[in-house]
Amino acid sequence: MSASYPLMRIPVVQAPPMVEEHLSGAEREALKERIKALMRAQDAVLLAHYYTSADLQDLAEETGGCVSDSLEMARFGHAHAARTIVVAGVRFMGETAKILNPEKRVLMIDAAAECSLDLNCPAESFIPFCDAHPDRTVVVYSNTSAAVKARADWVVTSGIAAKIVRHLHERGEKILWAPDRHLGRYVQRVSGADMLLWEGSCVVHEAFRADALKDLMARHPEAAVLVHPESPEAVIELADVVGSTTQLIDAVRTLPNRSFIVATDNGIFHKMRATAPGKLILEAPTVGEGATCTSCAHCPWMAMNGLRKLAQVLEGGAGEVRIDEAVRVKAVRSITRMLDFAAAERRRAA
Ligand code: 13P
Ligand code: SF4
């Protein structure tokens, strides 16, 4: 039922070198105090993704912000009253916050923090692709630019993608999906929908290796295997739980297992360990036969976020996200559809 778009239209993405922030205890405390004062003065709230540093995640929680997956970051930022939103994450997260909150100032800690999926799907190639398939409903993953969202009928995150596509399939709609091919194939399989797939991938998740994972599973037979659906199909097939970052954290909290093998960015381990102290969290392997590990289970763009840069951004006002209003007005429709669908799901579940 699924078909793929020719690979040659997909740009090759070079991940930047991994540069992580290292702070002494005294530096960390001084920076946090400085940032807290600046945030109070600027009426700012911090939204941090689970893949950012433990320092940023802790600061977001200490200051009344949120640490979450990309769906909840969008929802929380939209609902919050602060006049400034600071995004610790990657560009599409900052853009989503701005699309939903045009009246607010939205700052990125590092405006150069990209996402390989977003880079894999330039609007100049994607828009003609959609135009060539007018019979299909265009569903794009949130890891895309504002211009790509503006061309879409629906935006989805990994937490809700399968539910939305199943809903569209039940209405008889055929899907054009972008950009992540692994997530697309997974959604196709669980929803049964007719999906035409863009062939993008995430440099971090694509590096997980099924053979090496099987070896690790054999050494830890009691461990539950948790996999983010941006991982290759052979890795997903080994999973006990496939889900968004929040769904994987919930699995660590609720499953009876004492140990877990996790195939997603290891930044998430901070929250998993805090949520379930005493449980053993093991990193799924990115080595072994055919390994291409360039990031070793950590997103190099997420690693561009740090406390030093956050202080500089608040002091200097750099990193402000700006989006063309015509693009924003179109993009907000496809994001709002997802948020409304998610709210209806929550009401149904309550
Ligand atoms: P979530 O939507 O699960 O937070 O994932 C975002 C992401 O970039 C995963 O690599
Ligand atoms: Fe993008 Fe992958 Fe980084 Fe997530 S982990 S932000 S999908 S490059």
C-alpha cells in the first residue's frame, strides 16, 4: 500500500560536530541565578525538550516551564501567559511556538540548531511533490519548517501520528507523508492507510542497529525494549513499546520491569532516571555490523543548547524567531487541527 518518493530529491545532511557544554558546579549555579533574574524581568517561560541537557531540563522545571515532547511543548507554550517563550530545542520547535503565538516574543537558545528531518525536506522540493499528488491528504511530522507546515493539511507529532492517520484512513483519505520514512512506514503498518512516503530520516535514530540490539537483549533478557518510531524498521520490530518521548518515559514509570533498553536520544535518560529511580536504563547500541554512528545516540543540534547561550540570548535578544505572516497563517491551521484532535482525544480518554 505504501510507495516511496525517489531518493535523489532528498538532500544529504551533514550533522555538525558534537559540542556539549561543560560547567563547574559554581559556574552552573551562578548562571542559573543570572538566567532566573533575566527570565523574571522579561516575563519569560522556558520550554525544554527531553533531549536537551540536564541543566536546561532542571532549570525549565525550577522556573515553572516545561520539559516535554514536541507536542506538549507546543501545547504548553500556547496555553502559558508569559510574554516571552524561550525554546531549548531545535528550530522547528521555536517556529511552532511562534506560529501558535504570533503576539509573543519567541527566542531560540541557538538559532542554528536544526533537525536532519527538517533539512531533508526543503519546501522548494516538497511543494511541487504535493502539487503532483492532489488526491492525497498531506500529513507532515512536526519536524519540518514553517513553509512545509503551511503546505500541509495536518501536522502530527510522533505521539499522535498513528491516531490521526488512522482517523483519516477511516474517512477514506489517502495520505502523502513527510519527512521521516521510518515513522511513515511504522504509521502505515499500524493504521493500514495508503501512504506515499517522503524518504527523510533522523541521523540519530537511523544509527540504531538491530543486530547489536539483539546481542544486548540476550545479555539483559529481563529488560523491556523501548523504541522511538524514527528508528529503522528492524529495530522497531524488536520493541516492547514504540512511542514518542513522553510515551517511552511513561513506559519506564509504569512497566514492572527493573531494566530498559532505550532506542532514542540519551538526553531522555535524565527524565527517565528521575521518574523511576532505581531502574536500570541502558542505551540501545549504535555500533555493530553496518554502523554509521556519527552522533552516538545524541542529537548534535540539541547539544547546541546550553546555559551560557541562554544567558546571552536573554541579555542580547538574539535568536528571536520570525515567520512570514502569510506562511504563519497557513501553518497555524494544520497545527491547530492536531492540537484540537489531541484535546478531543484527551476528553474521550477522561
Ligand atoms: P517527540 O515528538 O517524541 O518529542 O520527538 C521529537 C524528536 O525530534 C525526536 O527525535
Ligand atoms: Fe531531528 Fe533527530 Fe535531532 Fe530529533 S533527534 S531533533 S529528529 S535530528
